[in-house]
Amino acid sequence: MEEIVKILFDKLERSDSDYTNLEVQCLYEHIGDENPEIRDSLVFISLASGLVEEKFTLEQVKFLAKSAKEEDILFYNIQKGLPYTVTRTFAALLYGFLVRVDGDSNSSYHKFMTESERNYYLNSVLNYLKEEKDFTDFDTKYGWVHGLAHAGDYLGQVIKHPDTNQESILEAFEIVIDIFKKLEYSLSEKEEARLAYPFVEAILENKISQEKLSQLVVNREFPIAEGRRHIGSFAYEKFLAAIYFALESKGILEEKLKIELLNILKEYC
């Protein structure tokens, strides 16, 4: 293992690296490695650069998609927390990159998935967001877990995929709100923004209108306990603020959506 790790680290230093089938299999098998240095600095970066920079062969990319689907690693021990969560959250990143290259007409992997695989990868993000219960951001033993953040990144890639329709985006919005309503602790690593950006992408990609989004944001009620606001309401405000500032900074925020957002964000802003 030490030898192959050294080889893989060396390959990260070279932009023209290619990978053997054994090396790609090793990266896949260690996607949830409990050692954060291996998982974060080697496995994730290697998989991401291999897909985005097209360092893998088409057959190797197909191997990753086929293996992850067959083993359903996004839902690995879904009812259990750490260390199993690590595999799930980093699987979410892999799923996102697979979706990205499948939908990218400029990628040599464009439309590499079978119809069955594409349906699986586009639909799994919604099921995962509904089923995942462990949203750990950082753990002293396992390092960065980024439960919600990685799910948000995956969702963003799904929303940008050409085959994703408005119905799925609307469902995703409701699922995110439901997550906020069930929060038992405050989020601390800007996860709200990572969950918001997919909906900004939806607007930029003309997958959903600002008019439709303005209808979604109003009249959201959160539980009240002992006369105090639910922590989910604060998360929701940060989520909306991220949408507001992203669209405003691009100079494309329409008046109706702006008014609806500001009505909710009066105290926050």
C-alpha cells in the first residue's frame, strides 16, 4: 500500500499523468479512507483531477460509475454515523464529478453513462438528502467530513446536467427546507451557502425562473420550542441570503424575488 500511495502522490505533481486500472481501483476502494491525508489530499484530488482533466481512460471512468452504482456507496450503512459517514460524503463528491463529465459536451466522457446509470446518478442525490442523518462537518479523528456541503456540491452538478428538469429542482428545494426544519444543531461551515448555490445555478442555467423561486421562498414556518426560534429558521435565512447575494452580485436579481427575499431577510441583513 505504501508503494502505491507514493506513486499516486507523485502522479498528482504531474499534469500529464495517466493511471493504471489497478491505481484507479485503489483510489475507488479508498474513497472513504479513515486517514484524512489519504482521503482528502490523495484520493479525492486524484479522482477529481482524473475526471475533470481527463487523465482516466473512458473504460476507467465507466468502471467508477458502474462500481459505485452496483455497490450503492452513497448509501453505505446509511443508518449509521462515523466512520461510515465519511464514505457517503466523499461518494457524494465522486457522484457529482461523474454527473458533471457525463453532462459536459466538451468532455471526452460526455454521455458515457448508460441510461440506467444516468437515472441512478441524477436521482440518488434527492434520496440521499432525504435519508442522510449525519451532517458532521469536522471530526477530530476523521478530519473534514462535510456532510451537507458535499451533498450540496453533488446537487449542483445534478441541477446543471441537461437531463434534470424543473420538477426535480422544486423537489430538491423542498427537501432542503425539510433538512433545515429537522436540524438539531447550528451549522458552522457555511453549509447553507453550499446548499443554496445549486438553486443559483438553476437560475443561471434557465432551469427555473426567478418568478418560480420567489413563490417557493415565502410562507415557510419553522417549529418554535420554548418560545424561541428554531435553529433551522436561521439556517434558512443564511440559505436565502446566499441566493440573494449571488444573484445581486451578478446584476440579475429580479425585483419580485428581491422583494420576497428582503422581506424575510430584514433582520438578517
